[in-house]
Amino acid sequence: MMTPGGKTIVGGLLGAWTGVEIVKLFSGIRSRTGDLFALPLCVGIAIGRVGCLAAGLADDTYGKPTGVPAPWWAVDLGDGVGRYPVQVFEIILLLLVGLVVSSKVTLPVGARFRIFLGSYLAWRVAIDFLKPQPLIYGMNLIQWCCVAGLAFLALDALRMRREGYAALRA
């Protein structure tokens, strides 16, 4: 018997981010490099969610049953059960975040990637409550990974602020 879950873009995002930061640390690279990836990540994950929706129940990313009949607020993935269309919700979020990170607004270097990553991780903490996954202390494993990623983003933001203030004083 297969356990639910196990495939997640969250692991890929956090693993890649960690790997890049480690390589930058050992290479002495101090500049922010993720902004160019923010929009392609939004588009790529949104396209992937179309695939998740098309795969139906086999994909293990479907939502919990809802009391609202399909097609108004629910999607039937072939089992006759109206479920929350979490993949559609995520596509909409990614399109909105994509608009923000591709805007012409002047932002500090690195902010576009952090806006994407923070928005996506916070979204997954919230939306995964609508997915039938095993819980550990009230959240699934993906949510706990997202919380850890958000904590590291917050610590990095504090470090950036401190370094910015130190540069102003020097």
C-alpha cells in the first residue's frame, strides 16, 4: 500500500534554495541571484498544477470533499465526490504572484524571489489544510517544511535589514 503524499514542489524549492545558498557561501558570492527565477517558477508550477488536476486522484494533490456540488465550488475527479479544487486555487495564486514579481515596480535586489517564495510557502501552509494528508501535531509534513522555510526567510530579512543599517552607518 502506498502512503499519501511524497511528491512535492516544496521540497524541490527549499532544497534548491538551500543548495544555491551553500554554493554561494563557499564561492564567496554575496549578491542576490533568485529574482530571475521568480516569474518562471510561478509559470512552471502553475502549469504543473494543470497536470495535477488532469491526473486526478492518482496525483495525491487533490482536495478534501466539500459539501458544495460540482462544478460550482467543487471538482469531481472521477470518483463522484465533489472536492475542493485546490489545484485551481493554486494556479490563481501563482498567476497573481507572477503579476507582482513581474511588475515594473522598483524593488531591492532579491525581493522578487523572496516575495514568490514567501507567498508560495505561506499559501501551502494555508491550502494544505484542505488536503487529506496525515497530520503531525496538526499539520502535514509539507506544511512543517513551509513553516521552516518561512522562518529562514524571516531570519534572512532580519539579517538583510541589519546589514543595510550597518552599511548606512559606515
